[in-house]
Amino acid sequence: MVNLVKDFWNGVWDENTIFKLQIGMCPTLAVSTSAQNGLAMGLATTFVLVCSSALVSLVRKLVPNEVRIPVYVVIIATFVTVVDLFLKAAFPDIHAVLGIFIPLIVVNCVILARAEAFAGKMPVHRSAADALGFGIGFMIALVTLGSIREILGMGTWFGMRVMPAGYVPWSIMVLPPGAFITLGFVVAAVNLISRRSTATSRSS
Amino acid sequence: MSNNLRMVIVLTVTAMLSGLVLSYAHDMANTYIQRNEEAKLRLVILDVLPGAEDYEVLASKTQPEIPEDDVTLSEAPPTQQHIPVYRGLDKNGEEVGLAFIVENPGYGGLIRLIAGIDTRKDTLTQIQILEHKETPGLGSKIADAPFREQFAGKSITDPFVVGQDVDGISGATVSSKAVADGLRTTIQEVMKRYGKRG
Amino acid sequence: MSTLFFIFIGALLVNNFVLVRFLGICPFLGVSKQLETAVGMGMAVTFVMTLAGVVTWALQHYVLNAFGLAFLQTVLFILVIAALVQFVELFLKKMVPVLYRALGIFLPLITTNCAILGIALLIAQREHDLIQTVVFCVGAGLGFTLALVIMAGIREEMQFAPIPKSLQGAGIALITAGLMSIAFSGFAGLVPM
């Protein structure tokens, strides 16, 4: 049980893909224009990550080592297409906003990295916990970024008005430059927090 | 069993399973996807044509119903060759107006909008922006009420020129012009093809 | 002719792959510390992008659309790209060792570069013919190279700048990219879309 919690927490904070490892940045920057888009993308990625990690772990003993990468890629791409079709059928508006970044989940390095580094060697329940952690960590990053950009850029949060009526939205926040600049400062803030916490744990 | 053979078998089985899963998922999703698209289209058509209870498709993007003797069409720009046009019908099945899709490039990309004509009064009923990629805060105002609503009730023979009979959005001349120009040319095309005949 | 020019400028500057479309961010941040490697990576990406663009264009038109199999797009494209990169690597190693030494180390990184799958998907959405596709790919690849080279130039200078500790590395790189993106947004509206 302790193992499972540790596997989960590793992805949420210690090795958070966006804040710490800086991989999987393309969808993060592109679809974080609002909190809702960030959440949708985060959920889609988490689903693919958990399903493909679990399946990779299940079949890990059947797949010869030489062809494991192509097999992993096909598994991931299949789940991505399922998500793509599901969103198109159930949530067409969200599907339209996320656009080509749904199929691009395939090349989100996080998913292949977890399959290769963890799920290919570990039992199913630990692989799923690990994948869930990384997925949630990714989702938290996307929603954080999306919230900051939406609140400053449009004065709303999840579509609800949060800024006072006289607030003039900073349009640049929802444009491409706003994505880079916001993420730059968020990454710096996370660095600062983890540096402080390691400093205190060392001195105590 | 040799290792090579095993590799081939594993890859083949993986690919086949993937294809199987996907074709099944595609079949399931497809009915919903088509139903969504139809429902969405129906909603906007009935919205821009007040009084309409139903509609029939006169021309759609995939099945352009272009009169064969129409030579002028071959010279039209590509975006105008296939104008989707829908005829709005009231509950007795009488025509109340025509709705059509206008596509014209703006500042950041293609602007798609739907407009309705009241064919009894020859006026525009209203327009709705379906899709655009204009700059947020500037060109994006084409989708806001103050800009859109000035087209409601305009005569279809009006000039549709920004600065004359259309108030442009300050700071977004290109976007405003794209809407006005697109409306003018498409209305002319639509009326030529489907306007009162005899 | 003017259409081709607009497609090229559109892909190179107006809708720059990195700074406007957010494709290929990982190599953009990872391989932009030195000017020399940035040029190598840029060339490798442009090369593979053009090749992949043409192959996937043909597959989309003559296989997927022809047989109504559009839902297999993602699976097919990613496999084709992976195979293509392997093939290019082997081919260069055997036939053009000079080029292999220059680009070789970047090739394995390219498979998971979303710019390649991204361009394949973008091409599938457009109604370009073969020549327009090639021009679009080359423009997008050079646009990627341009952004990468500018970034590397700035980062080489930045090594000696007094940057707050927390901002060092990815933080300052992202903010620099943001400022570059503001500069590139000046190209918006340059060509009729």
C-alpha cells in the first residue's frame, strides 16, 4: 500500500512532467487557454496514460524485447483514437477546441516514457498507480495554467465571471505569448517552492 | 519457436486487435457524431430564420447543386463555388426564407458565418458567426451582439460597405470588411441561384 | 505562384510552428543551448518533416480517404513516421555518411517530436496538392529552424547574465520564448489566408 501511494505521489509532485521534467509541453502551452480546456485535455491524457500503462504491464511478458516500442506505440495510438472518437461524439465543442492536440497525445513523451520506464517492468496495479499520478500531475499543471490565463485574459474562471466589472482583460494572456510567459513564471515559482522546502528539510 | 517468428506474430496480432477495436469504436461513435452535426445545423438554421419550423437542404458542401448552365460560377472564387443553402419552411411547408453559409478569409483565418434572408421582404434576418480565428479583444468582436445586430433587417440590395452602411469595429477593419464583403458577394450569388424565379 | 509564396511565408513566419502553433516545444527547449546543435537539429527536422509530410499526404489521399478509414489516421501516421525515421537513419549511414555524422544523433529524437505528427495532421486537414504540401513542409521546417536558432543565439548570451536562481533553465527560456512570440505576432495578417 505504501508503495502504491509512493508511486502515485511521484508523478503528482516529485517528477511532475510539466513543473519539474518539462516534457509534454506542446499540449500544455497550446490548450491551456482556459481552465475548462486544460481540464478536458488533462482528463483525456490521464485516461490514455492509465489505460495504456495497465495494458503494457499486462502484456509485458508476451512482447519480445525487440518490438516492444512499436507495440507500445500502437497501444497508445489506439487508446488516443478511442478518446478522439468519444470526445467527438459526446463533447463536440471541446473536441473542436482541442483540435489536432487530441491525436498529438500519442507523441506526448510522458506516455511512452512511463510505458518504457515503469509499466514495462512492473505489475499492473503499480503501473496504474504510477500512470494515474503522472496523469493527475499533468492535469494539475494544465488546470493551473489554464486558470491563470483565463482569469487574467478573459476575467472568467470555468466560464464564470470572477473579476470585477471594470476589469479590462489582458488579451495577450490567451494569445500564444501569454502561454510561454505564464508557464515560465509558474515553473520559476515551483522551483522556488521546492528549493525552499529542501532547504528547510536539510536545516532541520 | 524462433524469435523472429514470434516478433512477427506479436506485431501482427497487435495491429489486428488495434484495427478491430478502432473499427468497432468508430461504428459506435459515428451515429452520434452525425446526429450532433445535424442537430447543431438545425439549431442555427431555425435560429436565423424566425418562423421556420423545418428546413430543406438546397445545396450542401458535399452535394453542391449547381445549375449546369451557370457559366458565371466557374469564375467565382473557390470559397463561393459551394455555398451551402437551406430553405426554411413554416408549419404549412411554405418558404419563409433562405439560410446560407458565408466563408471569407479575415485577419487570422477563415471566418464562417450563417445568415438568413426573409424572402418575402428581401431583408436579412440576422447573422451568426460560426467560426473565426480573429484576434481576441479586437477582431473577435465580430461575434458580439453590437456588430452582428446591425445586419438584422438590412435590405439585401444595400451596398454592404464598411464606412458607408456598415459600422466597422475600430482596430479591426480587416475583420469587419471580411464579414461585410463576404455577405455582399454571397447574398448576390444565392439570390441569383435561388431567388424568386418567375 | 503567389499561392505557393503565401503558403511558405504563412508556415515560416505567420503561423510559426514553435511560437504560434506550439509544436516541437521539447526540442525547442532541449536542444537550444548551442547555436551549432540548433542548426543541426533544425536541418534534421526540416528534412524528416518534408519526407513525412509527402508520405502521409499520399497515404491520406490514396489510402485513408479512398477507403473511408480516416479513423485509423493516428495509428497509421505514427507508425509510418517511426519507420521513416529508422529508414532515413539507415539510409544516411550507408549512403551519405557526411550527412549522417551531422544529423545522426538528432534522428532518434525526432520520432516523438510532435512537430512531425503535427504537420502530418495539419496537411490532412488541408486541401493542398503535392507541390503545395512540399512548400508547406519546407516552410514549417525552416520556421522551426529559425525559432531554434534565434533561441540558441539568445541563450548563448544569457549564460553570463545574472538570472535569479529559480528562473534559471526552463523558466527564463520560456519567458524568452514568450517575448519572441510577441515579436512573431507582428507577422499576423502578413499574408491573406
